[in-house]
Amino acid sequence: MKPAMKITDRPLSSIRPYERNPRNNKKAVEKVMKSFQDFGVRWPILVDKDGVISQQCKRVLAGRREAAERA
């Protein structure tokens, strides 16, 4: 039996991308940032117990970039 999924709110600073991700997401970040502006942000980011991102890495990169541009 798989362990139950636990849903929590975490700061972006507490999670990190998977180091061996074969995808280059830099070009897609602009599109994701645009969708944040159009639709808002409230999608889950899947991470393992160590805070390593397993899904939605582009959303994390876009969120960090968006936050940096606002600062």
C-alpha cells in the first residue's frame, strides 16, 4: 500500500528542482508566468519528503522569477 499523500503549504525556498531533470524549461517559464497573470496561482507542486520537486518544476521556476521581478 502506498503512503497517504500529505498536502501542505510550503515556501518556495523550502523546495528544489530535481538535479537530473533532462528538460530545459527556460523557454517555457515565460508562458507559465503569463498564465499566472491570466489565471492566478493555486496549483499543487509535488515534492518528495526531502523537498525535491517531482512535478511542476516550471511553475516553481516561474514563481521564483515572478517574485524576483516584483522585488
